[in-house]
Amino acid sequence: VLVLMMVAFRYSLGAEGVGELNVYVTPEYGFYSFLFATIVSLVSGHYMLFLHRKTMLPSIPVYSGRYESLSKHIFDDKHGRGLLKLTRKFRRTIVFALFLSFVLIC
């Protein structure tokens, strides 16, 4: 963030025969305080959301049945309208996207 702001606020204007104007940002205590307060605000917001969800959601019992692949799992629609299952085409698309991401990273 600091580097982006320094680059974004760097301004150079030159006019022939008149002079040149250079404007740049030098970070000092105010900027670092603002950055620290922003990080604290984000962390505390996530923590409060965690506490809210923990208190409002019912406890989920531990599943003690057999394990199954996530791609073959049948998902229940929360509104009771039916069951959802990943299609073979969508599963292949996910595998291709993961493979492409891995290739692009390497």
C-alpha cells in the first residue's frame, strides 16, 4: 500500500521556459498510524464476525460415517427443493483450472 501510494502521488510537471514542478509523498507517523489502524480494524471486524457466527449458528455434530470424495458428494439444498450434485463436465473444468493455475505459477 505504501509503495502504491508513493507511486500514485508522485507527480512531475515540466514546462519549457517556465520551470519544473515535482510533487512526491514522504510517509511519516500519520500514514503509518493510519495503516496500523486499518489493519487493526480489519482484524477486529473479522474476529467479531467469527464470534457472531459462533454464537448464532447451531452446533454441527461431528460426522462419524464413512468418508467420500467431495466431487461425488450429493449436496442438500437448504430450502428443501432438491439435491445438488456436481456434473462430470464441471468436475473436469475444476481439474483443468487447477492444472492451468499450477502451470502458470511454475
